[in-house]
Amino acid sequence: MFLRSYEDPKDVELAGFLAATLAFGSVSVLKGRLEALLLALGPSPWQSLYHYDRERTRLADALSGWKYRFIPSEALIWLLGGLARILQTHGSLEALFMQGYLGSGEVWAASEAFLERLRHEAVSKGQSLGRPILFLLPQGNASPLKRLNLFLRWMVREDGFDCGLWKGIPKDRLCAPLDTHVFRLGRQLGLIQAKTPGRKACIQLTESFLEACPEDPLSFDMPLSHFGMMRTCSRRFEPGVCLACPLKPVCMLAQPEPPEG
């Protein structure tokens, strides 16, 4: 929704990153917070951040009091400052990400390098990384990097939902954005064996998608995540719902109990 409010690819990319980075919690509340953020950034978010030195005071005033869940305006300003310095140096987020991808040939490694650089740019020398920044820009081997993988899906794939602005990464190298809905359904459908929604589960889900569609594994992500978000599935067998469900033949919850003995 927010990506398609812009025509300039640089603005689409930046709006997409901000939307994906804040993509947690209530969608209705998030929508209002994103609208306020993008309104403060003006008609061209890229221009506002590229000229951040002259825009910083205006943005700080416009976003004073902004808050989403446990993310305060101070953390948001830090994030915008980090993005500004990357844009001033590289021109786009794609240029920085591709630097890591071309060096490693691997999306996970490029994602970690991208987030590390952004954390470095977002936090001034001598300051410690606060919980909000560590949440927005996660580090460590356990994170499934759900929100960054969502952003990459938007940028790399191209269909009715995804914009396909980045041409240097093949679709079959993407990793699945693992949210709570996808993790639960992935377990029920036998696509995930891991018991916690971490990186291992993300890799297992991606491999399952690859087996089903090697050329475009994330074509399954949108239908699966939105099926979960519809809350039709109650996480237990209910004949009135489960017997009519199109996923019944492969859902573990809908299988008959084995006979005793």
C-alpha cells in the first residue's frame, strides 16, 4: 500500500524499507504510524534523507511524540539518520545490499552485513545499542530476519503485490519472511520441523517452498501468511471449518486419529 504511493523507485525503496522494518503488531495501528512518518518525510522520502543535515531539525520536530509500541521517536530518528548516511554514501539501499551480496553470493550473509552497517550508522560513536534499535535492526544467528526478508521479497519479486525493483538477486535466492502466522501454519502443514520461530525454521520453510517451486519459492508466502491472518484456522480440529478447508489433505490437525492398537 505505502510503496505504491510513490513513483520514483528511490522513494518506493525507502518507503518499503520503513514499512517492512515496522511491520509488527496491529496492522491498523501500524498504518496510522506509517502515515505519520511518511507525511513528516514529505513528498520524496529519499530527498528528505539525502539532505538529512538540513532536514534533521524539521524531522525531529515533526516526529516529536511519535511512538509505535515500544519504538519511541528517538529510536526512529536514529534509524532515519543511519539511512540518511547510507543514502549519502551509496545512493540507494540496493547499492549497499548488493555490495554484500556480490561479495558473498548469499542472501543471509548480505543481510547480516547490511544490518550491521545500518546499526553502525544509526548509533553515534560511544552510544550503546538500545532495545528498540536492536529490535528494528536485529543481530545474532538466531533471528529469522522476518522484516528484512519481507522487504527483500517486495524489492526482488514482481507481481500484483511485489514491486520487483531490484534486478541483481534471483528470486530463488530469497528467504521466507517467517511471521507467527506462517510459522504456525508451516508446522501444521509439515513444512517446518523446528519448534521455535527462529532462523532454523525460516530455512526449513524456504527449503520446502523451493522443493515445491524451485524458480520462485516465495510465490507461496503471500497466500500462506494471509490465510493465517484471516484467523479462519482455530489451531484445533473443528469439523465445520476443517472439513471444508482447502488445506485439509495436508494439514496435520485435520488428519483422522490412528486406530487404537
